[in-house]
Amino acid sequence: MIPALGLVAGLILGLLLHPDVPLWLQPYLPIAVVAALDAVFGAVRAVLDGIFNDRVFVISFLSNVVVAALIVFLGDQLGVGSQLSTGVVVVLGLRIFSNMAAIRRHLFHA
């Protein structure tokens, strides 16, 4: 439940404070958000399955964001940033939908 509450609190703070994102960080922010969402939905699934571990969540959250940003950075350096960004979004999107399906099955038994 803590990851979901953290996500909601972060969304509310972002909407209220309107933070300025530095120009150099803007290409990486959407990828980092998708990676973070993947970790949060994975944590919610783990809570529902009764196997949640806060240490695993923090490591998963940070490593997802760092690895996704590094892949996009590498793509930018190689001149194929948009293709690698698309690949990262597709892979993480599949994981998010897989976790959401498991959450739905757990909550609604469907």
C-alpha cells in the first residue's frame, strides 16, 4: 500500500508545485516515469501476493530508473535515442500491463 500512496502523493505534489525540469533532463524524464511506474505496479502486485519486501522495492525502483535512463542516454550518444526510448517504453509497458493483469485477477478473481 505504501508504494501506491507514494505514487498518489507524488502526483499531487507534482500537480500543485509545477516543478521546472531542466532542459538536459527532459528526454529522460518520461522514460524514468515509466520505469518508476513499472516498479510501483510490481510492488502493488507483490503486496497482493503477500511477498512484498521494501528493500527489494527500493532496489527495483532505483535500478529500473537508472537502467532505463542509461539505455536512453546510450541511444542518444549513438544517434538512435528515439528507437531505444521506444524499446524501453514497450518493454516496461508490457511489464506494467502484466502486473496490472495480475492485480486485476487478484482483486476481482477474473
